[in-house]
Amino acid sequence: MDDAGGRLILVSMGTTARLGGEGAGRRRKGDEKKEPGRADPPPSSPAPAHATAMAAAFNALAPIPILWKVSDADLTAATPLASLNLGPHITPRPWLPQNALLQSGGVAVFVAHGGVNGVHEAAFHGVPLVGVPLFGDGGDSAAKAAAKGFGVTIGVNGLQRGGGRLEAAIRRAASDPALR
């Protein structure tokens, strides 16, 4: 069953998030200038995000098309993009015109870290949000989206248990008319 009604799922964890395992959290200034072969710097945020769990959730949603703002720069050296084994229905991109995509009417669900801009854009364009707060005020913003009736929130701890909770949250957001 195509819960998304022929529309895609848009995923963006922002521009400062580092996904992976060890070394995950908030990207620090200068991380992108790291010398090849050097170990990842220690995280500047204790909130670990798990790209492998996200990839598992997205793979389980096949054949729903997924557009994911992710590149090796968003991941730790231990979890490069190629290691995620993304299905053919998942299109990774290093940058996406987030607001334009949300405005297009072609997005069924927006999976995001709960940054205030993304939450406001989802609300304005009537796109249900699945909040996966990684750091900062993401938890508060995602919780407000849920309280206002246009979002579902799972904690980062939900990713530590695999992708099942994220998959379920996306399916709910795509199919629950109360979240529109």
C-alpha cells in the first residue's frame, strides 16, 4: 500500500547535524576541513543520531519515493553514505530546496530534526512533520508541532533501537488525516 498517495517523503536533518554513530551530533565549524585519514573530532553535541537506523526505516518504506538531504559531509567517517545500502526509491542529495519542495504539494511527509525553520515551513505548507530532534531546541519545536496537531515526534533514542519507530511514525503521518 502506498501510504503517501503517490507523493514523496522529504527528509532533512538540517545543515549542522552529523549522522552516524560514534562522533555523531552537531557538526562543528571546520569539520568539513578535516584532513583525509584523520579520526572524526569528538561530537559537539551528545545527541547521537543513527543514519543506519534511518536508512533501515526508509528502505522498509519501499516503493514510496524518498528524497533525503544527506551526503558524506553529513555522516561520520565510520558511516559513509555508500555503507547505508539505500534502496532505489531513496534519492540522497547534498542539498535540497526544502521550502520549495514543501510548497509543491508533492510531499506527503517531512522528516526533520525539529529546527524552527523546517517546523514553520511544514506548518505553513500543510505537510505533516515527523520530528527526530537531534540537539538544541529541536525537541521543543517538534513537540509543539505534535501538540498543534501537524506532527509526530520520536526521540533520538527511538533510532537507537533500529528504524521501526521511525518507519511507524512516517506511515502514521502519511495516512492520518488528522495531521494535515
